[in-house]
Amino acid sequence: MSGSNTAPETTLLYLMKQVESAVRAHLDELLRPSGVTALQYTALTVLERHPDFTSAQLARHSFVTAQTMADMVTSLEGRGLVERHRDPADRRRLVLSLTKDGQALLRQSRREVAKLEARMLGGVSASAARSLRQVMVTCRENLSEHPRR
């Protein structure tokens, strides 16, 4: 019999998915008292960085389908965390923004989310964490619809 009994190395794609799944589970747990899910929290943080996104833009940047985002926006709007209004640049478009309550929820959650990130990076040097961030940004850009050239 030729060959080795060594199993193939775990792919980076699989490891990334495992990390994403663990982060989502931990986020869901720590956000439960605020009444939002990890996906809703992601959408709120996207709106914080990109006010006046349409629902379709928010869906793309939050990694969910347009239908999922439509349901999510209805829920977030019902809780008073986001609001729809006319785009000042194009009055035909409806865009979304955080309300004061949405901003407050993000402020209140920020410390616990930062603790989760610190836990994830436990034992990783600051230099390695910066490198990981840059590698992840590069991976995202390489897979985006409009990669940097």
C-alpha cells in the first residue's frame, strides 16, 4: 500500500465558515437581551457606516437576499430602529437610516461586541491581527463584483 495516512489539511474556506458560524452564534447570544439577531445587528452597523442606503443596497452589504432584507427592515422599522425616507438626491427613491434608538442600540452593544472580537483574537499579536484584517479585506475585494485592479 502506498500513500500516507495523513488527512488533507482543512481548507481555508471551511475554517472561515466555521469562524463565521461561531461568531454568529456568539453574537446572537450576546444580542439576545436587546432583541436583535446577528443579521439585524449587521444591517444596523451597515446603515451606521452607509446612511441612506436603499433596502437592496443594504441587503447586498449585509449578505442576505432582498426578500430577507425586506422582512428585516419591516421588523427593524416596527421596533423604531430604522426609518424610511425619500432620498434627498432622488426623491423617487426610498432610503433607510438609523433612528436615535437604532444608534443607541449600537452604542450599547459596541463594548460586548468588541469583547467578542478580542476573545476571537486571544493569543494573536496586534501585528498578526492587523495582517489578518488586511488579508480578509484582500479576500473580500478579490471576490467582490468589482475587484480593485
